[in-house]
Amino acid sequence: MPAGGVSGSPKGAGLGRFGERRALRGRGTALLEGPDRLQGRAGRRQAPPLWNEIGESGDCRASRLRGQKLRWVGGGGSFQSPTYKAGKSGSGPLLGRWCRAMLWKTAPLLALVGQVLVLENGLLRRPPMGWLAWERFRCNIDCEEDPENCISERLFMEMADRLAQDGWRDLGYTYLNIDDCWIGGRDAKGHLMPSPKRFPNGIAFLADYAHSLGLQLGIYEDLGNFTCMGFPGTTLDKVVQDAQTFAEWKVDMLKLDGCYSTPEERAKGYPMMAAALNATGRPIAFSCSWPAYEGGLPPKVNYSQLAEICNLWRNYDDIQDSWSSVLSILDWFVDHQDILQPVAGPGHWNDPDMLLIGNFGLSFEQARAQMALWTVLAAPLFISTDLRTISAQNMDILQNPLMIKINQDPLGIQGRRILKEKSLIEVFLRPLDNNAYALVFFSRRTDMPYRFHCSLSQLNFTSSILYEAQDVYTGGVISGLRTETIFTVIINPTGVVMWYLYPVRQLGTPQQ
């Protein structure tokens, strides 16, 4: 969620290109609710000790959580703690869900192991996939009025359940990522703490819950005095301490934003954090917002250096829930594809921001278009919608197996636009493993379906190979494609037709 370029104190920060967020930045710490408020500049109220015990029926009669580590207690009794009082709404079900998940996970969890190198951590060899809170849930911290949708332990546990139970995890959507507004302050020793009201069991508890379901937990911080929404940030003197905290919590990804940081602080802070994360010994993928604050382009952005520091990075503006926002990001990526396309690859990805599919701003055709275009750009696929209420139609778009196969292609080559027609039709191509290709025929028209006539030779195919193409959305197969074959695709307004194009045989050789 980067972006903007305001530095310094939030006081007096003006409106700018990240309107909503910047308008709220001026509130600074006033955004912290209830027990999370600053207790003067010297420190903040600490979370209550993690000693939560509940009763649970069935095979999970009771569980005890001490010091963020779970051990099982046999049936025949129930327990309650200062935090989770009997009858308090929402307390039992949260730990009950944890209890059931741990029983479901009968095999021991294997710890991630392996050497973490100074600049190459070996992670994210394919674009990451998962769920991210920001676009759909923003900085909703009012759990009194909106307990189901506020940024809280409950929300992330419920999304974890959906990822595990509704097929997302098994397709590769494994990251459960917290964004801004989770922080409650720092303790007397300077350690970050989550909001004790909204995350009463702490982040390590949430990480354990995610891991028990075969998921990974991502977290958010911001280089500078404050996060974009006015919560405590990571100053240069806190980089190492915060990296160690995230590792102790067993976090699997860190997104480091850049609000309220200067170019000089970013030039020091992002490499420092990369080194600090690697020094913890825990594999933690690193998502950087650094280039977005420097305009996204050389000479201010050194992509060769960035690829050695970060696993993925935000280049450009935050996405908003609208088709115009999708187009603005796409246009920027296309305008600068000669710079951006070569720097993406296994372990280091350009990130055009979240998928809007399932929210309110895109039509059906536009939702299919964003999924196809993000896939051809080898983009991370971070869903940001309510998985509890998503429609079957939108699930079909996001869970398309062939689409995901293309996105996760092991070559990791970012696609590019190869044709732009006066008819407002554009063609994007991405090379894939086994001499295959992804082709996206994209219409910017807004009037009616358009019949686009083309051939592979017009798309710069020159080899004497016979191809077949599978329509990624319909599953239909187009056979007998030679470079000179004229084909027709019918593209709906603001929509796409997407092909998975693969070789059948070399022309001039006998069929098997």
C-alpha cells in the first residue's frame, strides 16, 4: 500500500495523490483507539499477558495458551482467564477455532529451514499468491460498531478459515497478509505490540493459526516515524529490533511501506531491513514500497540493486476500487515496460498492487480482464475481498486453474504488450515454459463486442510450428494454428480473450 511521498511529521500533511490515506495521516496517533492510545511520548499501554484458557466441547474439551505456545489439556474441565471471561462475546469461538485447527493438523508442522543469504534469500521463486486486507477492509478499527469487518484477530482467522476450506490454499493462495492499522504501540523496551483490544492473543498466535492451516502470515510496517495511517513506524534505529520481533512471531512476509520517510532514510532503511531479516535466520519474504516513493523509474530507482534486496516491490500508485484505477496502473506498466519487464523474475517481482475482483468497482468483463492482465504481467496475486461472501462467479475467475498455472510459470518472465491497434484492441504476450505462450487480446472499447482478425505472424511468430490454443476462460481449443493462419476472436467491451498457446509439432515432421 505505498505510495505518495510525504515525509516528516504527520502534522500539517496535505492532500495529495493518495487522497484518502493522506487526509487521515494528519490525525497521527489520534487514530489509535481506546487502550491503544499513546500514553505520552514515553511509551504506550502494554497488552495484557497472554494467558488465555477456554472450555471447548467434543474432542477439544479444553485448551491452554501460555506465552503464545499451545499445549493440550485433557477433557473434564474448563478454564477461563482474565482476558477471555465466560460469556464475553467472541472470546470462546476464537480460541475454539484455533483448538479445532490444531487437532485437524495431526502431522507435526515442519519448520522452514535453509540458509538465508545476505541478499538472495531463495524465496518467492514464483509470484506470491494470497489474501491481503487493505483494499477491502482498509483501516476499519471500529470493532464496537463493525466487529465482523474491523482489522482484528477475528477477521484474519475467519479469512484463514476460508482460504483453507474453500479451495484457495490448495490452488496456491497461501499468504494471509495483514496491512496497516494492526499496531497498538511499543512496550517499555521498544518492541512492537499489536492492538491488545483487536489482537488480544498477539501476532505469534495468529501466525501459529495460519501455519496450522497450511498458510503463511504476512505483516506490514512502514519505514519512518509513522505508518501511512498514523500508527508507530520503523525508524532506522528500530530496524533490527523489529526484524527480530517479526521473526520471533514466526511471520513469513514483511511489507515495508515508506510514508513519512525521506529519500535518504529509504536508501539506508530498505537495505538495512533486508539484511536484518536475513540475519534472523528465519526465511521472511520482503515486499518493498521503495520504488513507488521515488517515481518508480531510473535514475532514482536502481532496479538491479532492488532485485538483490527485495522479493517484490510496489512501483506505482495504490490501486482503488475502479476500472479507471486498473487502467492507470496498466498504462504506466506498459509505458515503461522496456524498463520494468527485464527486472522481474524468480525471487524479484514487479507488483502492480492487489486484485479488485469480488469488490464493487469492476464489471464481470473488467474483473476477468484484470485477472488476465495481472497474470500476463507475472504479477503477485493478492486477493483483497471478503472471502466469506464472494460470489461463485468471482471465485471462478480467481480460482481458474489454467490462469494460475500461467501466473506461476517457472520461467518467471514478465509479459509485455506487443500490439496496439487503432481499433482499441491490444495484444499482450508472455513466454512460458515448454515453448508455450500466454496471449491476451484486450479491448479498450466501450461500445460493443469486437471481432478481431489476426494471425500469429502479425504477432511476430516466425517458426514453422503447428500450435494449438486453449481459451483460458472457456476451455475451448483452437487447433491447426500455423503462423499464417487467420483467426478471429470476439472481445467484449473492456474485456479480454486469453489463450494458452502451445506447440503441437514442428511442421514437416510426421505426426505421432
